Amino acid sequence: MDLLDIIAFEGVDGVGKTTIMSVVYQKLLNYINDNNQKILSYAEPSYFKELIEELKEDNISLLLLFLLSRRKLLQNIKKEIEREKKPILVLLDRYIDSTIVYQILYNKLDLKTFLQFQDIIFFENHNNYPLITFIFKAETNEIIKRIKLKANKFLFDKDLEIKRIELIQELYLKLPQIFANRVFYIIDTTNETIESISNKVFDIIKTKILINNIINKKYLIESKKQ
């Protein structure tokens, strides 16, 4: 999917990634002033949520359901690209790294085997890795406080075990070393406001993709006057 670029928002539950992505999405919509550009946002899992909730204790079932949900999402985005015939920038609240951290690394499954399986079966040998991945982190006490305040909790949102939260966050922070050829930004949300962090993320996306487009030169857009 040559016209697709993905930006992933990752991190343990409670770091603020969902709220930050929502604010950044609106900023991008307001910034872009070109009919040949489309921006979409999704939260994973986009499909099979009830089944995923039901089978949450079965790690292999979870793994396959997340992959199926992701495959269906990518297929639908591909259809959108074919219909619109324009570049699409997709913001994702969780993506492949959530699966890698929660289902593979946390459960000590073989990462190399999983990546081969994912690339061949689910990505169909296309490079559907994110153009940029933002990993958000926060102090454990702050994470627990935020999770307790959430009205609608899904799956791992319900887990308040300190050691698990710390391990998951530690595994996320290892990803830039594991995938040295990918672009990661690690942002601490403990003491910053949502607006401050969102501005930082927006500026990175604007600079790296929408203006300079240092990776693939395919976004030729006009921006609103600043």
C-alpha cells in the first residue's frame, strides 16, 4: 500500500496516548489544507472486541484475534485508498507493538517467528510498519491513578498490578533497541499537560512527514498560514 503511512501511539494503559492522539488528530485536520490528503484515526482492536474481551485469558487466541482485527483494518484502509486514489495518513491508538509487547515479549514467545508469521500471513509481505511510533511513558503511581479515573475500561485497562505495569512499560522502552531501523519517539507524560505533549507530537509529524517528508516524498500539501 504505497499511499499509506501509519503513525502509531503506543504505551501501557494510563499514559494518556488515546487522549493525546485525539488532540493531535484534530490539530492535523486543522493544519492540512489540501483535498489530495486524507487523515484517519483508529483505536485497536477495531474489530472482534467482544470476543477479545471474552478470550482475554487465552494468550494465543488473543494474539490471533488482534492480528485478524489488524488485517481487516488494513484491508479496509486499502479499499479506501483505491476508492479515493489519494495518500492516506493513519493514526493508530495501538498497533503492532502492542501485540509484540503484550502477547509476545511479556509471554516470552519467539519474536523472530512471530514477525515472520505476521509479515507473510497478515502483512502479505507489504511494509506496513509505522512511519513513526510514539511510545508514551509515565510514573507507575500516576498510571494507576489515571486508570482508576477511566470510565470505560477495556481489557488491560483493568489491570492495576504494579509489577505488571512496570514490566510492560519496560518492554515498550526496549522496542527502539529491538527495531533499530524504525523511528521511535519516547515521551514522558507524567508532569506535562495534554496540550503540551500534543503540540510536541504534532510538531514532529508536521516536520518529519507533512513538510520535509524525509521518508518517501509523497505528501505534497499546502498548509494554512501560521
